[in-house]
Amino acid sequence: MPTSSRLLSRLVLCVCAGSLLAALPASAQRRPEAGREFRRTGIHDGNLVYTRFANFGNLGSRTEPPKMEWPKGSGTWYGFEFVMMAGAEVVDATGSTVRIVSENYTNPGSFDISPDGTHTYGWEPLAGYFNPGAANNLGYPAMSHMDNTWPDRWPHDYPGNAGERDGRWNGEFGAYTRADQESYYVMDDRNNDEYEYYPFTGSAQDSTDLRGLGLEVAVRGYQWVNVQAEDILIVRYDIRNVSDKDLDKVVFGMYVDPAIGGEGDSVDDLADFQREDDITYMWDRDGLDNRGRPGVGYFGFAFLESPGEPLDNVDNDENGITDETQDNERGSWIAGQSAIRSYVTSTYDLEAFEAASGPLESLPAYVAGEWWTGDEDLDWVAFADANGNAVRDGDELLIDDVGSDGVGPQDENYPGPDSDGTEDNGRPDQGEPNFGQTDNNESDQIGLTSFLLRPAGNVSDDARTWSEMEPGRFGGETPSNVAFIYGSGYFSLPIGETRKFAIATVFGRDYDDIIRNKRTMQRIYDADYSFAKPPNKPELTAIPGNGQVTLRWDDAAELSRDPIYGRDFEGYLVYRSTDPSFNSIKTITDAYGNPILWEPIAQFDRADGLEGPHPIQIGETGAVYNTGSDSGLQYFYVDKGLDNGRRYYYAIVSYDTGYDDDFFERGISERDQLVPIAPSESSKIIQTDLIGNVVFLDTNTASVVPNAPAAGYVAGDIEGDIEQAGPSTGRVAVDVVVPDQLADGSRYRITFSDTTSARLTQGVRIEETTSGRVVYEAPFDSLSLARQLIDGMVFHVSSPAEPAPLTAEWTEGDATLAANVGLPESNRAVPIPDDIEIRVGEMGVDTTYTQFVFEEGTPVDFEVVGTTTGRRYDFFLEEVPPADGRITPGDVLTLVVDPQGFQYDLGWEFTFGTSGGGTVRVPEAGDVFRLTVTKPFSSLDQVTFSTTASQFDAAAATTGLEGIYVVPDPYVTNASWERPLFNASGRGERRIDFVNLPPQCTIRIYNMAGVLVQTLEHDSMLQDGSESWDLVSKDGLSVSFGVYIYHVEAPGIGEHIGKFTLIK
């Protein structure tokens, strides 16, 4: 909170800085390059808002889709171009008062262009904020999810030392990427030389190349996939006066050129505003788009944050704080809750402050009992003081004191402490969360001050545009082709200072939905985008097959860490769609009937006790997330029953646990006393061009077409039998899931590690011995192993958990004694993986075990031998009196294992008794009692097998020629799997497929008159036995409907003739 002395200091500083800069010629200020040659356009598609943007201040596009499309993939767009403007009233070189507005509207009817045609009077992008090289193949501005768009070296416009952001994202919150998708560029208005105003010096000659108002604008786009923000694109504009002159009267705004429902459907567009929520919005009168389709929603722009007048001694946003600013110093340190309350009560309007921010007692800095007054809304806390000693101990979590790069030890890719010393210094610094520029609620805001309906078209008349943004001007005419301008102003912009505003481009199904979305986003924005961070995206690989697709992914998501909720990974969802935007599967609705979640084809979650509907609803939608069924995690999925020739889009998303009050107690979360929140899932982005060709696949997505293999294809398989050597009673089975991944003659060996006595299976190792590769090695878990796809195979290892009796009987002789076999009640009991024989012979063949060398054992007429290992076992014999060294009813025989002095373990225990009625026959010489037991896999076991690769069989191909056919047949208008024109009108792709072809062949297509229509050459891998025809003749004309004959010729294999029909 600025004091009067602080205000004076700021004014003095501005005067001094202005004097110093004025003393320097413009060339000495070394402004970075800017110009039309640095223009780039990109696409934001990180949620349901799908739009092009340009790095000279505009959203949408006049010529290139997508043009503010919603929902993504629907083809319904809402406008042409949305033009950011800033204007100021200044005195020019002649002494006249002029109003200059900088913008860059690309409408040919509104070009604000110099007389010589060399430049426009408006924004142009600065160099250095994108990668100009070939690696940036799409030519985008810098975007967070595409590191190929980042420059090698970022301009040093961030807190901390120069170079610290190189190779990392240069975000508002440091190297930490706050949104699922972000963009960043910087522009200025130096080319706006329409007026004789010279912002950098008083000399016209010295500032010829640096004109305009001397404004530089940093622009950041944000999108979240979280369902609470999926209908919103946020754009932040930080506008800085880099000139040598104060600007006393400034206005910001936007020109909106809508077309609700698409081009040609703007005559029934309507628009209005609502000042309470600082929103302007539009809708279509009949709710139909330009193709007559229903479902056109509401579209608007809303201020989340507006430029304010920080030092006007007025509480513009009525939050109880007068003159907030985001470029202030950290202020004074106050310790103790009573001292904090005393300062706030004396300085703030406490009633208004608590109405806006909540009770003072609930604010983080107050709770911590330590507050820096520059943190005006009391939400910066250095660390989690678990023991309450006011000193950070080594294991206590840094919360906000993470340094100017915004990344702390708990974040991924943490590079170490900041070189400028700002990390863990006990003080708030610019760049850290919840302070200054990163604290969205720490500014004094003016909000929406004008809204004017006007005809679409020219905005090049600065005087008119300035008047249309005049504060307090609301209304205007309602023309047949409506457009409007909205604004926020007036305010001052002194030398070197920055004002920012954040605009939410927001959509909704209807008025209530768009207002609900805006209010939800406002709460999230004011809390500094307080979304839980979803887990990292897994890396997906998709393998097409015959009527199926095999998906496999890694476990990288399980290692990710949320900065607030810690390691909170919960599971994976598998999505399949026939459109790249996954709209066709967004079928799960909220309480208002709006689609909110996607329907997966499979779900795998941790077996942690969190299952079924989550206890916390998603925002205020009434919908809850299905957390799974404790199925356990899996890393591949085979999607079967698919149409060959049809393109499918897949995504594997990871999701987290969310949080509820009892999650720490239940062991679901590693952290206690956090804010309850619904689960969040990672994004899934597939970009396509206008005809549906994929131009970008996110790491967790895939685009794949299953197809029948070529005629003569023989799938790879296991060669011969799986050979198992060793004593184990377990079994190994191998399923070939992806036969084309098998190599010819590869040999695999499976070995195990175990414990000492019981030889319980501890680990498993799978080697491809031909190359020496270890393809899998992990602690043994049969279920986990069976959920891995290894070299195209799934291994099912069934192994007993521990040895257990299988059979126990007399195999030799006539003895009738029965035996109950088990383990003795002792902590030294060990189930021995050894088949046991009790062999009866002459008296004295062995003696019972004694612990002491001076003590003799009792002679007996039997010995105990392990037939699996060949070892002889010591034993105790507890006899029913009179003891005679023979096995009689009631005797108990217990094996002694690994005796070492006074130490030994106990093995199987045999309790003998009668088997029921009849004569009791005790064992005699020559009788044998045999115990067989189950045996886990151990180091004594080895499993081996070999594989054969997929191959071509010419004889089978000849026979398979009869299986060639055309799909679809008949072809009616267009096939269900044809790719429609994405984001455009027209008939889309036309195609039929010839399937079950041999790898190389020629297809000739004739009409019924015998005239050759087209020749297709098929040359493919064994796995692809299809060839597509686009229904275009060899003369480049679309063929007519009717019956056609085709002839397939495969050299060395044979020929095939068939027919198909095209029906209109």
C-alpha cells in the first residue's frame, strides 16, 4: 500500500528517469527490431476454443480458419478478426492536441496505411520472441507446448539474470508453465507515424524511426483443458510506456468483427453488455449457423483484469485497498497477527476488503503471522512452517519463496537455486507466485467503461475510434452487419510504467452458461489461475492391425508432481474418436445438460481405495469425476472391432486424485489439510489443416488407420514350444499382440531371483539373448508384468505365492496311515519348495536331530530325502509312547532346515493318523511316503522360446487373390469413414478402398463400356493390403455413378477381376 512519502519517491524517480532518457538520442536506447517481416500467426487449440491469432495484436483472422471456432471441431465459428487497440491524447510537434490510436486491422477496407504503402500505422511484432529457423515448421509465434517455436535466446525481459530462461519456457510465472497451453509475443507501435508526435525526443529528426505513442505490449495467451475453463481463452496484454514522455490520458479497447455462426450469417447477430460482470457478448437470433445447423451459442469478451489508475487515491475496484499496484516493492515486514490486524485496520477499508478477499483471519500471510505490506492482498507465504518455529528447516516445503524464475525444489526440471539469490531469501520478489506481476488480484481496476455498437468496417479514423471508446459511452446503432468497440479508460501511463488487462474470450450454450463461465473464470483468475496441475502426459504409440489398433504408453505421468498437492497421479483414460477434436465422445453432461466430460473406452487406476464417483463436484456444475475401480495400472490396450480403412484418433490422458479432507488419513495423498478439489486430467491436442490432414500430434495422442494385411501375409509368432527348465510348478504363457514387432530367430530367456530358503519369487528378468538386450527387469508382480507390452508380446507368468502341499500319500507299500501336512506354529517355519520322500528301511538307517553334539539322536527306521534337490533332511520325531523309532498313529515328524549351530528353521510338519475304518498297517521296510508341493519360480528356473517374423507366402497370396474386394460396395454418396472437410463446407473427401491386395500389384478400373478409367499402382508393406481411390479419373475428372470393373494383376502371383458400384 503506497504511502505519501512513497508516492513522492515514485514521482521523483520518474522525473529523474525521464531526464536521463531525454538526454540520450533514440539510437542509444537500442530498441529491439520490429516490423512486418516478423509477423507470425499461430493457433490456440488447448481446449474447446479453437482460433488463429497473430503476433501483431489480433485474434481470429480475416482469411484463414480457424476463426474463433467453438467448440473445436464443430466448424462453427464466431467472427473474423478481433483487434486490440490502445490510444492516448497527446500534444504533437505543432502544439496541437491529437488523439492517436494504434491497432492493426487487416480488413482491406480499413487499412490504416502510410501514403507510400510501406507500412501500416499500428502494431508490429518485435524480433526475438519466436524461432525463425526451419525447426519451427509451422511458423508459429512461441507456444509453450511446442519447444521448436522458442527462440534460442529469449530477450531479457524477465526477472533474474540474463540467459536463465534460454531453453526453457519464458512464462509470466517464470519457467513454470501455468496453463496447459500458452503463447507469448511482444509488439510495439513505432510504425504509427501518422501524426507529428515524437515520443522518444523533442526532435523530429532524432526519432524518425521510433514513432507511435511509444507503447510496447507483451501479449500472453492461456488455455486450460480443465472443464471449468474449457470454454475460455485468456489473453493478457501488458502495455508499457517505453517512450520519453508521460501519457496522461490513455484508453485500451478492442474492435470486434463478429459473424456468429460463420461467414454469411452475420445479419441476425445481436450484441449486448453487462457491466456487473464486465462482459460484452453476442448471440445469433435464430440459433442456426450458416449451414442451417442448430446449436450456435453465446460468445463474448470479458475483463478479468482491466488497466487501472494505481495512484489516484481511489479504490476503483471497491476491494478495500486504495491505489494497488503490481510493480511495487515488497514493503515493510510485519510480524505477529495483532500487528498485521492493526496495520490493515488503519490502512484498508476492512469491511470492503473482507467482502472481496474473505475474513482477514483466513488469509495466508495472517495465518503465518508474517506479512510484507507490498503483498497487498496477504497471500504470499514463504514456506510451510510445519513446526511453527518461524525458521525454515531443511525439509519444509517452499511455497511462494521459490525465486524469480518461479520454479522451486518441488517442481519438475528444477535447475537449482536462482543465481540472483531470490530463492528462499524470506522476502517476496518479482517473478514469485502471489506477488507483484504474478498476483492477479493486486491491482486497482477500472473495468468496462464503454461499449458501442457500430457497422462493421473502417476503424482507421483515429478521432472517430477514440470517441467510440470514450468512457461512459454505451449503446449505439444496431446495423444489419453488427460490430462493436469496447473500452476501458481513461488512466495515465507514466514513463517506464506498465498497465495490464486480461481479456477472457468466453463461450456458453446460452446466456446463463456464458455468465456462469465468466464468473467461474474470474474466481480462478483472482486466485492466480488456481487450477490443480494435471499429471504429465504419457507418451503414446499406436500400432495399426487388422480391424484393431494396439496402444502402448509409458509411465512418465506417474512421476509428476503437483506444486500444491504433491504426487497425486491416479490413473489413465483411453479415448477414441473419429474426429480429431474428440467432440463425438464428449457425451457426459453436467447438471445443466451441458457436455462436460469425455467417455473413455478404457480406464486404469491405482489400487489405492479411491474408486467410483469423486466426493468433490467439478466447480459448480453438479458433475463428478469417475475415479475408476481400483483396477490397477496398465500400459497397453488393444482396441478391437474397428473398421479397416477408417481413421481413428486416440488419446491417453493421465488424471490425478483430486483432494478431499480425508485423503491424507486414507493414504491417498501425501499431504494434509489442503483445499478439496475435483480431479483434473491432462490435455489432448491434435491439429489438422483444412482438409483434415494432421499437422501436429501431442505426445499423448495418435492418428491411425487399421487395415487388412496384404494377401499372402503370415503373421509373426512363437516358434515351436515354450521350453521351461527347473523345478517350478508355475507356468509361462506368451501372447503375441503385435506380430509385426517380432524378429526372425530372436530367442528370449526368462530368469528369476528368489529368497534364500523358501525360494519365493522376488524378481523377473527377460532377455533377448540374440542381441543381449534386457527387455524387462523388475520386482516380480505377475499382474503388473501382464500389463506390459514387451516387443509386441504379453507375458503371463503364473507362479505360486509360496510352496504349498499338492499331494501327500504312500506311493510304495501297504501302509494305511494318513498324514496331515502343513507348517508348524513357529516364527521359524519355512515352506520348503522341495518334494519330500519318507523312505522306510531297517532300524537305525537315520537318527532324529539334536541341537547338542554331546546328545545322541533317537535311531529310527526311515530317512527323509528331498527329491527335487537331492538333499537329506534332519528332523524331529515326536512319538506317542512308547517310543520305538517307528512311524505310528499320532506321531509328528517335523523337518529341520539349514541347521547352523543352535540356529535352524523348521520345514514341513507331518502328523500321522489312521485313515478311518479297517486294519491299521504301519509302514515297513520298502514303504515310501511322498509329498509333492507347488514351487514358485526361482533362480533354479529358466524359460526360453524363439520367434519368427511376419513374412510373405506366395502360394497363400495366390489363393488369397479371391479375397480381394472393394469397400464400401456399393458406394453411396460418401463412405462413413471418409474425412470431412475440417472447419470448412463442401462434400469432403471421396474414397473407396481395394483390400486384401498382394504387396505389389496393378489395379485397372474400367467402365461398363470397357474404357480404362484409372490405373492404380499398389506397392506397400506386408501389413497394408489396401489401396485407396479418390474417384478421380486419369483425366483428372470426378467419375460418374454406375457399375465399374476392376482388374488386379500381381506379377508372379496371378490376376483377379471384380466389380463395384457407385450410387448417387
